[in-house]
Amino acid sequence: MKTNRFFMKYAALAILCSAFAFTSCSSDDSKKDSGQGDNPAVIAAVRVNTPAGRVFYLGAYDKFPETLDYTTMTEIGPGATIYSYGEHPYVWNGTASTLTKYNVSNDMTISSADALSLAGTGVSGTFGPPAFVSETEAYFFALNDGKVIKFNPTTMSITETIAVTPLPFSNDAAIKTATYSSYVTSAGKIILPVAATPTDYNKFLQYAQIAVFDRASKAVSYVNDSRMSMGYYTFAKGNDGSLYYRPSRETALSLDYSTVTGNPTTSGLLKVNPNGTFDPNFFVDLKTALNAHSVNVVAYVHGDKALAQYHDNTFTAPAKPADWLNVPTKFALVDLKTLKVEPFTSFEQYGTVYSVGTIDGVEYYGNISAPNGKFSLLKQNGAADFEAISEAVGGSLIFVGKLR
């Protein structure tokens, strides 16, 4: 099978964005009050490299056009994480700790509506964009500080700062646990997968972990599973809505440069229940199925098949850990019931491919480094079936969503 490279620094942002691309209903009156339109609308965001750095642009359409040209879009600025909830696009600027809400009119004009600053809340460090529950309830999670910030998306005002149990080892420089993405479930919980970026490779954590926020009790608990070592800070999403705790390249890398033996696999896949527990009846060791040296990540699960990125059993770790991420990897589809493995070549013509959003239950992907130099918006039609529906001109896609 031909080797591929799949850099998750791009995928992390995109998968994070897709986690918040929910839809909800608003009254006609609220649309009029907010300046929103009522015609069907989808949005697309692109990232453009300029001599001064990256600049982000946002466009709105009744349907995705064949060409997405950033010169016809609204400039959002540098350092933006773009996503949507309900009727509005939102832009999170982590550097400024500011969340800006935008309107989209019937003629697809984009305008800023309001902004919320977290600068006065006393939170520090890096944390991800918010989890939206409803038009009036959303949360930021600064778990390294032991704080959850509750706010009202309609009024864009902070309603409560909640003290919670801090994330263990988040302030330990040798381990550096962190959360980023948050997932609202049907059981009144918000779940955040926990990851780590160890600087001491012997201290990678030998358990899976999720942070579970109970909206009723306003408490955070940390749930562990010893069937695998610590994974990634976004879930792999199943096309049926299931959430999977997946392997992390940081843990796989750590094991290659540590003296640890006898640890749980770094290549496992767990299913997470809506109530904030790990499914005791589901576990797959992908390393065994693939006869791999290590599994670096699982991009998605479609039906019973998981797309795994891995180093095969001929892999030898480079002398320098800094070179580890530059070694080409392979892709394969693994049947989670039979463990049958199928070669995967669907991304080869697109270069590096990453998720940019979910619309009506369907995943969409962007790309960089295509052999033909094109940036595409890809629609997923099956486990290995992707359709290019738009070409982005001048910049790569980072998010798509549906507003109404």
C-alpha cells in the first residue's frame, strides 16, 4: 500500500469545529430581532496564507457553489476558530479570549452581532471553544484552572463561573494533560476526552480518560479505563452519532522513546456512552488487527469500519523524537466486528485530508498538499467513498456548517 501523511494539527482544528456544528430551532421573532434571514444557508471558512501570516475568511451560500473564492468572502482576521450553532456562525479568538457571534441575512451578507470576552474571568492557559447546549446555555471549560464558564449565547453574557475539580496532571510539565473538544450528549452530560503531551516519555499515562461535566450537579468527574493508554483530545465520530476514544500519536511517540514495558496498548479504540461511561462491551486493539508497530490515530468510523493511520511492523523509530512525525504512515480500514483489514487509497489524489464539519449527519472534509495543487471540499458518501463538490480558490477549507 502506498504511504501517506496525515498531520493531525490540521485535523484537530477541523474535527473540533465539526463537533459544534449542531442545528437548532429559533422563533421567527428571534430571527427578525437578530438580523438573521430565514432562507436556507450553509457557511464555509477558508484559511489563506499571506506574507503577514494566515488570514481567515467566511462565506455564506444557499448551497455550496462549485467554486469557493475567498475574495468574495468576509475577512474574519488571524487566529480564528470558526464554527456554528443554531442560526449563527461563531468565531473564537483564543489569543484575545474573545468569542464573536455573527449574523447571516437572506442575501447572505455576514455581519458581526455581539462579542463575549473571557479576559476578566481569571482563567489561564489553553482551552477549547465552547459547548453549546441551547440558545441560552453554553459552557467554556478551563479545567487546568478548575473552572467552567457558563454563558448565554443569545445575550452573549457570562451567567456563572463554576469551580470544579481541576484536571489531574494538567499543570505537571512532565505529563501535560489537556482537554480541548467538548461533546454535548442526550444524557445531560458534556464529555471532554483527555490527552497528554509528555515531555518525560516515561510518564505517559497508562489509561484512557474522559472529563464528564454533569449540568445538573455542576460537577466534573474524571473517568478512566485501563484497557488502553491515554488517547487523543477529540473523539472519532461514527456516522451513527457514536463517539469513540481513539489513539494518540503523542502516546505512541512517547512509548518509542521510553523504557516503559507492560503498558496497556497505545492503539486501542473505546466507545463512550452518552452518560459519560466507557462501554465495557466494546474494545478493539487496532495494532493487533493491522499487525502494526503503532496506530497514530483513527480518523473516523463509518458503519463498522474505522479508518486507521499507522506505522507498519517494519517501522524503526528515528534517533530524534523530533523526526518521528515526519516518517510516512499508512492508512487502512479495519472492520470493528471481524477485524478484517482493507487497503485505503481514497485520499491519495487529495494529499492531506481532514474533517471540516458535519451537515445533516454527513461528514465533509478539506485538504492540503494535493498533487494537483487544488483545495477541495469533499463529501463523504461511504467508508471509502468521497465526492469533491467544491473547489476552494486561494486557500484551504477549515470549516463548513448549516445554519438553517
